[in-house]
Amino acid sequence: MLSKRFDKKWDCVILTHDQFGKIPQSPEIQQEIFQTELDSVEENLCILENQTGKAASKRMRRGLEVRKNNLEVKLETLSEQIKNRTDDTVDYKLMGIDHLFVDESHQFKNLMFTTRHDRVAGLGNPEGSQRAMNMLFALRTMQERKDKDLCATFLSGTTISNSLTELYLLFKYLRPKELEKQEIRSFDAWAAIFAKKTTDFEFSVTNQIVAKERFRYFIKVPELAAFYNEITDFRTAKDIGIDRPEKKEILHNIPPTPQQEAFIGKLMQFANTGDATILGRPPLSENEEKAKMLIATDYARKMALDMRMISPAYDDHVDNKASHCAAKVAEYYNKYDAQKGTQFVFSDLGTYKPNEWNPYSEIKRKLVEDHGIPAHEIRFIQEAKTEKSRKAMIEAMNEGRIRVLFGSTSMLGTGVNAQKRAVALHHCDIPWVRHEVA
């Protein structure tokens, strides 16, 4: 709830990311930012008009034109919003916040950017996310009021994790005035100075050799490092003396079941042809056609976890991942029973839902029925609906009353101090970010 009284001065207000995202942002700031993005798109279109051949492909021009139309609609909507605004509207600009401390700032890395390099792999999604845009609106509000860069402290253990664009977007968030001073108004301008694009041959997901363009090298590294160091301070675990055990990573190679083997063949055909009926789904729409490989990846992840994630028509199998995971959890349970050793099981797919089949409940069923582990010692973090019940569950883990705890990256992987008796951590699917529980 936002108060309309501003006579009280607060030193600090602590919010979750979701709560912060619900604060209305200034329409004027949004209008200004979208206008800047539109100017960048129009500049790129002008450049394309003066180019010929491959550099000025119809696909590239069409993508920029769609982007331009979308931005024009947003600007028109904001103009109407400003025109019809009432005097009692409270937004971020009126709240007087002058600095943000953003923990787990990597969750805001998917910020909008404009590029002509639409065929270059590994750049991420230029459309960005609403969460990241809200952060940009808030930062620009404070930066304009103070007439300076920064106005925020980003805290993260994975500041740059997936793509080269993430480094540029940090500067876009925190150093807009310095970028303008260096006449860097877009990702393409930044990449032209600090990155080198090359074309190399790679294996595709269908095992074909294809040419892929990527930004593979940084250039002018001393200048880029100096620019980055102006806003960065880092500490390693060794620097701050964190007391933690040495981790031992074990990769379990589980051969595919006969059903998975057959489905892998179907996925290969789908990736080659785009014929979705091979997977038992309707033909792809125009938008889905653009995301064909994302659809294939999603099916592959579900298939690898459990074929019943694809369809309930599939059966359980003695050699599927749930069976192997349950056997491994039971092995550690018995090995460290005297110490009441605890274990975490992570999966971002098929998370727990009561009264509905899911891999979490399936692994628990196998642990109870096949390995004799008491059901009350196996819990799901999704069962903790309140902060009080969540704390009670964490306390029970630390005391060894709960021995196995299931959860997703977002709910169990960050800020959960339940590791006092932890002996193992199991990933049922590929984790996207690091976990901090152990």
C-alpha cells in the first residue's frame, strides 16, 4: 500500500522485487525513455536505407519496423495517460527516493536494447522484460533529479553470466551520461568500439554444421576494464573469509529410456522441419515459428525430466530420472542417518502442486514406497504459504526433523539458510542461476 502522506522521512524502505515492481512509474520518464529507444530504431532504419546487400536484409528492416510501431503505440498510450492524469496520482517520482540498493540484481539483466545484428547468436532478447524496464524507469527518475549517473548499488554474485550485452546494459542502467558523453547511444555503437564479431562453424541441435555469427572477442580491453572498474567493486569468497565446505560435483549420466529415445527422434524431425504435428500439437502459428527452437528446448527439458511432463499417456519407468534421483537421495539419507544429514532437491520444471501429478510428488512417492523414508521428513518449499511457516520449515531442516526439501531456484535457491546439516544438493534439471543454500 502506498501512502499519500510525505511528511515522514524514512531512512530506508525494504521491499521485495515483486513489491517494487508494483510501484507506478512516472509517465513522463517512461515517455522520455521510449522516445530515446524510438530515436535509436529510426537511426538504425536510416542506416539500413543507405546499405545494400546482406547488410540491409528485408528481415532486419522488418524487425526494426515492427519495433518502431510498437514503440509508437506505447508513446501514444503514455500521452493519453499524461493528458488524463488526476492530481492525486502517486508515482515513483513523487516518493522522493534518492538511491536504490538492488540485491540479486542479475534478475534485472533482461533490459530492452536496439540492435541491427538480428542474426548474431547469443545476444539475448532485445525486447527485454517489464521487470527490467521498471528498474530503468526508477533509475532514470533519480538520475534526472540529481543530474548524475549511478543512484543505485547493484549487488550480485553473477553480474555477467550469459551474454556480452549484459555488460553494455549495466552501463545503460548506471552510466547514461557517460555513454552520451562518449556518443554511445545504442548497443551497436558500444559493440563497434569494444567487441569483435566473427563467423565460425558450429554444430546445430540437429547435428548439422552451420555458420554462426557471434561477438566472441573484446577489443580495447584496457579502456573497457577502466570504464567497468569505475562502477565496480568485487570480493571473492576467499577475500571475505566465507567458511564453507569444498563442493564435489557429480554428473550422473542416465541413458534415455525407450520412450525418450523415440521422442528424441521426433524432436530432431521437428527442429529440421518445423512440423509441430510430429510432436502431437497443432501446426505452429507465425509467432511460434519464430520461436521454434525455444519450443524444442522446452520439450527437451520436460522429456529429460519425465515423459509424463509431455503427456499423461506415458508410463513410469524404472530407469527414468525420478527413479534415479530417489535412489541417490535414499543413499545419502542412509549414509548420513546418524547425523540427520539433510538434502535439497531442485527442479524448475514440474514444481509441486497439491492434488496434481508432478515430478516433486513422484520422487517423494518413490522415496516413501520404494526406500522406506518417512513421508513427514520430506517436504516441498511451496507448502510454506506464509513467512512464519517458511521460517518454521527452514528451522526444521537445520534441526534435522525435515531431511529432504524440494524447491525451485526462485523459492529455495536464494537466501535460504537451511544448510546446517546439508550433505547433498541434487539438480533434476539444468539450473539457470547459482544456489546459495549450501
